[in-house]
Amino acid sequence: MEDLISASSSNLQFRLQYLLLSRPEWWTYAIFWRAAGSADHHQSSPILAFGDGHFRGSHDADAKGSDDTEWFYVVSLTRSFLTGDAAPPPRAYLSQSPVWLAGGHSLAVAGGDRSREAQLHGIETLVCFPVNGGVIELGSAEYIPENWVLTQQIKSSLSFLMEDSSIVHKKEPQRIKERSSSLDSEHSESEDGRLLVERQQPPKKRGRKPGGAKVETQVNHVEAERQRREKLNHRFYALRSVVPNVSRMDKASLLADAVSYINELKAKVEKLEAAAKRVKKEVDVDAATAVSLSSSSSSLSGTMEMEVRLLAGDALVRVKSENVSYAPARLMAAMRDLELHVLHASVTTMKEVVVQDVVVKVPTWIQEAVKLRAAILERMEKGW
């Protein structure tokens, strides 16, 4: 597969795009995981790294999970696997057998972070096919069950693409080289030093040449990929701006830090909600206590109602009674006997009813509304 590895990026992308478009079922993306150590016979544990890929998108471009699948694809640009990893790509590479995961349960129990991340980002079907020099991974947001005929058809398509790529590279190395040199390339790198895209501009037209339409199609595809990756780069920048502590500048670390920050915010929200529930419960208890302390007493001369509320070290005492036997004087006498410091007092007379509002400083020995009310009533009863 050395010919495929050395082929131009745009050529491989075009073939992966052709693979997706030639299938009747809808595949969201295709990735070629390159065996980086396959050419080194002394390396016993090659690494599968992102070689190239094509993102087709969801069947419905405006679907709810389309952004998630695109995010999953872009994050794949930074991924690599040891061949001993439990993820589907190295499993297929080591066993030289396809790995087909269809449905949430299959992805959940497959093992490795790759299948779990795929499920979280809306991928329903993930398939890995071993090829010379690496692994082809196909992902779909739709459920595509495995069947023998479909497996053989995709394997045949892959074999055709790889053989065709090898023939083109062997027969036309100089022609491909000339085409590549005739294109202006502009490289853009991300913060972690990885190459994001090779942007190519079409050459100046000097008459119609054979194969010109094919080259233009490939260039347009590369430009579309550049714009897609640039858009997602901006999203990474926006995410970085809201995450307070970023341990490293690469995308994988940024995503891990963002997850930690979100979990931290969730914990704070849960703590605040618990505190709000406690405050509400205390307010409800205080309200119930106030109601219970506003009961009437008929043991005194006439009918009297008393309500006592504690407010941050002070107490509000409201007494409603018949306007007989100098009721205000009786209340003030009780306050004097209890040595309560009066901060405010008012008396309102409405026909035969007297309403008294008194704010007093509550002494340390009586910090409960029930006890304060009982003490005032006791003193007032003695005065009648």
C-alpha cells in the first residue's frame, strides 16, 4: 500500500468521496487510518494515525445531530491508535477482519474510547475494513445492519479503489507531480502543530487539457474541506475562550478540560439548588410557626390575639385586643417586667379594637418566638 500512502492527499480524498457516493446506504464519513510503522519492519507495534478522510454529513443537513457528527470527524484528525488498543481500527488491522458495530448496544460494549465517543456524537453504525497499509473506517448516523452481501460489496469497492490508486500512481508519477507543482499551496497549522489542510488554487487556464475537469473537481473538494475545517477551528477557539483553565493547547486536551469544567459547573448548580431547597424549607417552617403563634387567647379579660416573629435578633410583637382596661399600658408593663428594650411601638384604635405593634430587642436568654410569646402572656395575665 506504499503507493496509496505516497499518493497525493487530494487524490485519496477523491477516492474516499467516491466510495461514499457509490454506496446506496448513507455513510456520514470515511477515514483512512494509516499504519505509520508499516514500512518499518523492525517496528513491532505500528501506530494507526489519521491519513485522510472525507466528511459527507448527515442525510438531512439541518438534522439535530449533524454538528455532533461533524465535530466527531474533526476531532478524529488528531487521533492515533496503538495496535494493542481495543478500538475498532486497530482491532480490524490486527485481525485483518472487518469490524462491524451497528446500534447503540454494539458501540457501548465494543470497548475502547473510539466506539463510545462515536455513540455520544450521534454515530449509529461504525465499520472498519483492513486494507494494505492501514484501515478504512466508515461511520453513519443511521442504523445499517451487517449482512454478508453488503460486506463483500464494500470490500470489493475498497479493493477496486486501492488497486486503481496504485495503478494511477505507477503509470503517471510524473503527470501527478506536474499537476501538484502547478497548484499554489497554502498550508495552515493548528496550535498543536498538526497540518489542518492543504489549500490548493486551480492553475491558470491555457486552453482545454485532458483531465482538467477532474483536477478542478478535486481542487473544489479540497477547498470545501478547508472551509469545513476552518469553521470547526473557530468553534475550538470559541470553546477555548470560555474554558478558564486549559492544561495544554492541543484539541484533545481542550476537550478534556471543557468536560471537566462542565462537570464542575453541574456540581455548583446542584449545590445551589440544594441550598435553595433548604432556604425554602426554612421559610415554610417560619411561616408555619408564625401562624401557630398568632392564635387567640380568651383567658385574659376580653379576647386577645398575639403574634410574635423573630427577625435577626429583634422581635415583632403584634397584639390585637378589645379596647378595655388600658390594653396598651398592660403590654408596656409586661415588656418592662421582662426587661425588653423597646425599639419601636405604635397603637392603632379602630372602633372597639386596639392593634399594638412593638419591636423589641430580644435578650440572649429568650431567642425563641414560642418562649417569648409565653413570657409576655404570663406577665400580661398577672396584670389583669
